[in-house]
Amino acid sequence: MTDSLLGAGAAARAALSLGGSSDKMGSDWVPVLEDVPLFEGLSRRHLKRIARLARTRRFQPGTAIIRAGDAGSACYVLLDGEARVVPSSGRSLLLKAGAVFGEMALLDDSPRSADVLAEGEALTMTITRRSFDKLLRSEPAIALALLRTLAARLRAAQGLS
């Protein structure tokens, strides 16, 4: 794979192989999640909880992870590889491991605002709407990290950063 989560790509692949063919995450994913900026500063106990709520999903090169206009049913954290955000207008954006995407549709219940395509083979952590709501209610640190991410995106879109 082309890019790994802050050097944790090998850990992500090892954790995936430990889990066999299941897409469920478990405590063996905690070292990978520790390197995700969104989860920075969370305790191992909280990371284990996130791992229990999440699933992994692998996408082949060129595969759509998200389609603009679709209803948002999950958000994603890119664990390994790269993905490209392709908005209906404006420039595309390359996402690297550690990036979170798809959360806006879960926050405001609006349709997806852009396509997101796997650039190469990509491994994501998927969090369903129900699990996402549970996490935001129980983990204020994640809600704050999401607010920071969204504020940075808004500043970039307005040319302020």
C-alpha cells in the first residue's frame, strides 16, 4: 500500500490478519487507533471501546467509498492507503492515512457532498451512524476533535488558512 497511518500500516495489516476474515475490530487495533489524530489523547479504555464499535473495510483502487448525493450512513477513518475527495466543483483533495471523512453527513443529516475514491488499495475504519452518535455522546474529546477538523476545513474553503 502506498501510505500508512503514521508508520502504523504494518500494525494495521497485522491487526487485520489477526482478526482473520472478520471485519470487526478488537483491542488488537488500539496501537493503530492511538496514531489517528481524531483519537489523540484518548485512553486505551476509550480506544478499545471505539474499536469494538467500528468495522474495517478494504477498498480496491478506483472504488467509490462515498458517492455525492447518497445518504450518510457511516463515517470513515483512513487507516492505510490514500483516497481522493472529488467535490462537484472545486479542486480534489488527496487524503492520507489518519484522515477522517464522511462525518458531515452524519452531523447534519444531509446528503454526501462529494465523491471519495480509493487512490490505491485503501483500508478504512467504518463507524455507523448509530455508533458515531454513541461516540460523540460519550467521548467529548472526539466531538472537540471533529469540531477542530471542520473548522480547519471551513477556513481552508474560505481561503483563511
